[in-house]
Amino acid sequence: MRSGYGSRGMAIASALAALGFSIGGQAAEGAQLDPCTAISPGSLSAYAQVVAAAHKWAAADASANGTSGRYAVAATNSRDQLKAAYDRTLSAIADLRKSGPSVTTAAEAGTIKEHIRYILQLGPQAAHWAIISEVYHDSPDARKAFEGSIEVLKRGNELYAETSRCYMNGL
């Protein structure tokens, strides 16, 4: 059966499905998956862990370089952007939990999509400031914060796609 992904893409889609994500709303066997099933408090909590990990490294960099570093504001800006992303992720989880454990509706997906869109605006800023901090401070923590910020963007884009598909399919 042809899904448009190829064997490597099918393996990636299967791995993401196991994590609560789907690609293009299609199952590996070509059957349509409901993109709304990829959006749950669990999948958002997994995303929050990704954001928290990036924030942890940015906070460590800010502790080491955010006061007396050669470009101290870079370390604190990266930390602050990731903190805002983490807080917004928690807000998304809280909004989704308001309606109970049922499958996410299109209207709920629209709300979560906007949370994710905001987080996706913070990610490049956090990555930028982590880069600057790493360059000025030769900070391994800043480099890890950068890599974490990139992971926030990757996973956030996946969630944004699924929330958008759920929203479009249901309204």
C-alpha cells in the first residue's frame, strides 16, 4: 500500500504515532487517522518535558553567565524565552483538561493551535540567544539550550500541524 512516505517515512510515522503524533493524518496502512487523537494532555505533557529540558539548560547557562558574562543578557534572554514557552505549554494543557478526557474536538484544537503558534514564535528567539551566549561565553549549557530549542521547534511544528488538521477537519 502506498502512503506517500516511503519505508523510512513509514518508520518515522510509526515512531511518532507511538509518541502520540501522526503525520499527515494517515495510518501506516493508508487508513485515515483522526489528527485529533494526537492532541491530548499526554502528548502536550510530553511536549512540556521537551520544553522543560531546554529551559533547564538555558537556566544553567543564565546562572553561570547571566550576571557577569561578557554578553549576560543573551543567557537571560534564552532562559526567559524558554520559560515563557514552558508556561504557555502548561496553559495549553490546562485548557485541554477543562473539557475532560474525551477526544479533542476541533474547537479545542483551535485553542491549542494558538498556544503552539505562540510557542513557535518564542523558539527561534530562545535559540538565537542561546547561540549568542555560547559564542560569547563558550558555554556548553548554552549549546544544549540551543539544541533543546531546536527540538522544541521540531516537536512544536508537529503539534501545530496536528492541531491545525483537527481544527480544519472538524469545522
